[in-house]
Amino acid sequence: MEHMEIEEFPLSYYLKVLYVHWKYILFISSAVTLLALGISFVIKPTYKAEATVLPPITSRSNLGKVSGLGIISPAIPGVSEALAILKSRSLKEEIVRQFKLDSVYRADDLEAALKKLDKSVKIRFSTDEGVIKIEVLDHDPVRAANIANSFIKGAEKINEDLQIFLTRPMLKIVDEAVPPREKDRPRRSVFTLIGLAFGVILSVGLAFIKESKRRRVYDLQLMKFVTGKQPILMIPKIKDLNRRIENFRKLWVPKDQIASFVSSFYRKGFDRPTFHIVTSSRSREGKTIASIQLTMILAQSEGKCLLVDFNHLNPCLKDIFFDGIEKEPKEVTFNDDVSCYIIEGPLNAHFDVLVWSNLEEAPMERFKTLLAHKNALGDYAAIILDYPPLLESPDLTKTFEAADMVYITVALFQSYADDLRAVMQVLDNLDIKNYGFIANGVTKTFSF
């Protein structure tokens, strides 16, 4: 058997991952967003005070004295000199001493305090407005305003000592700094947006990491990619089934699908009664529904069939078909022992159901007994076995050689690609040629 080894899944796979995990993504994204919003309430607020002054009228007579303040070729006469004074180290040292910023900033020494002051103060010339702006960030709004105003007063004192500008005052105050009422940071809207963006990226990444460990089969295209085969049968997704037998009667597939399946199957020329095994890779993948569907198709097209509950791990058929039956089950005896019961035509269906009375008997022994007496069970066109999941009962795979056809049920949005590859490897090792796949959960959703 040839099948495709897939290294990279198509784009539709990744879109389906997002669709399947949308609740997970929504939960993680919301949690991170709320966490970021909560952090914005915890962070100590920072206030920004701003003072605005007009630059001085230029007087070139004493500009050389500012060289000691670190002026470098002023591009705009007067503005650069004023900025040099405002940004001078001597002025910053005076601000640190005046407001005891070494204690406020918890700095170890003066240099550390000056570095933190540099990060908290921004002095710039606005070319659009033609003014100098002094912006100060601080956790205390009053202190922020006082520091901004002290820069102006300190610059005036330096100018008086150095006589750089003859005009008094050197800086004309346009707006004196006042304690701000609203905090500047943290901005909750920014925190929320950052949290949302980070949450989405994190949740999507985690969803793909989670999915990469065991990739699910989400649609027929992915199923074909993994198996290299089209499904033999396709069963619609059903909600609220509740294991009621009258609901299972509604599982009929379109006639063209029945004709296509029957023609492709019976071209192989099997002898009657044909022997079918329906299994899956893992539990809860719709194997029982697939068994009933297959039995209905064969009963409609070929004649009366026998559906056998052979799943010792989860014997569902007994629960489904024993409820509400009008006719007492028929006991079938093998070797003078009561081994099973046959429910004849439940709800007038054109098939019988066999359930075992002794599930403690080893599955291999039950299979040998059934195989040896299959012709004595009745005149059936086909015998369909609802088998345990293949990967959960590996010992029973030896019985596959006796089957005319093996069906692997694939539950879309639930079955894993690695499990399907493992199943195909088992079948390849057993040299099983006649097998196919049943896609469960296709397209339309039906509710009863």
C-alpha cells in the first residue's frame, strides 16, 4: 500500500487549528489582556509637568563664556546657549541637592542620581512654536512642577553669574509648570492593547505547539494527505444522538454513495457471507456509528446482515439495541455453552445484532468461535464486527487476516495524523491489502 508521507500540512490545516482552538485562544488572550490591565492599576502613576519659555534675545558680547558649559557651534543664535545652560551639569547638581533626589531616586551616589534625573527630564526647543519646553516626569505631581520651574530659576542664576545674556530675564515664561491632575503613565489603553497583542501571539503559538505534538485530521483534504486515500464512506456529524436506536435509523447515506461503495467493494469478488471489521485508532471516534452505517448500507444493497458487538472495551451496541425491543433476544449456543444473544431486526431494521453474554472470555477465543460458526449463525449476506480501537487492542490485529475488509473510522477534528500513520503501519506489517477509511463528522450537522 502506498500513502503519502507528509512533512508540511497545507494552509487549510493551520486555519482549522485556529478554528478548533478559538476558545483556547480567546481564553488565553483575554487572561493576558486582563492581567496587563490589572498591572496598569498596580504600577505607581507617573505625572508630567511642563514649563514653556521663550528663548532669550541674542547678545553676542559674552557668548564665549558659555564654552565652559559645553556649547558646540550653536545653529540658532541664543537658543543653543539657553539650552546649554538648562542642560548644564552644575544646574542638574543643584536640582538634585535642592529636592534631595538622591533619596527620592534611591541612588547610591550623585552620578546615579544625575543619570536618573536625565531620564526624567526632557528639555527641547520646539521649532514649530519657537519656544523651549521643559518636561519633568515624577511620581509626585507637585514635585514634578517644582523641578520644572526650578530649572528656569537655576538657569537665570547661572546667566547672572556668567553674564551671557544682558537682557533680563533671560527666559520669558510663557507657561509656568503647575501640578498635573492627570497621570501621564501608565496608560491603561496602551497596556490593554499591548496585553491583547501579546495574548493573541502567545495563545496562537501555544495552540500550534500543542497541535504540533499530535496533529489532528480536520477535513477530507487532510485525511487524504495523511492516508493517501479517499474515504470509502462519509458519515455526517450528528448532535444529540444519545444512543437511541430510532436516531440511528436516520443515518442513511445518499443512494449514489451506496452504489459507489457497493460497486467498488464487490468488484473484489468476496464469498458470502462477507466478513467486515470496523475499527478506529483510538476510542470515541465514532466507530460504533460507522459500524451501524455500514451494516445499513450492506443490508439495503445485499441482504440481511449481522452486526456483532465485539468491542470488549466499550460494548455500546448492547446499550443501544436492548432498549425498547419487542422481541426477546435469541440465545445462540456454541459447544453447549450460551455464548451470545441475537437481537433480530430491531425496529424492523434489515439486520440482526449479536451481543456476547460473556465478555470475560478472551477476545481471541470469541473471535475464533465466531469465525468457526459464522455459517451456522444464519443466512447472512455480511457479518460486520464493531471492533475495539486498533491501537488500544494490538493483540487483536492478528485477526485482521481473516477479514474480507477492514475499515478504519476517522473522526474529523478528533483523530490524529500520527495515530493514522501508526494504524497504516500495522496494516502494512500484516500485509493487509483490503482496507479503507470511513470519515465520521463530515459537512452538514444534523440534530434530532
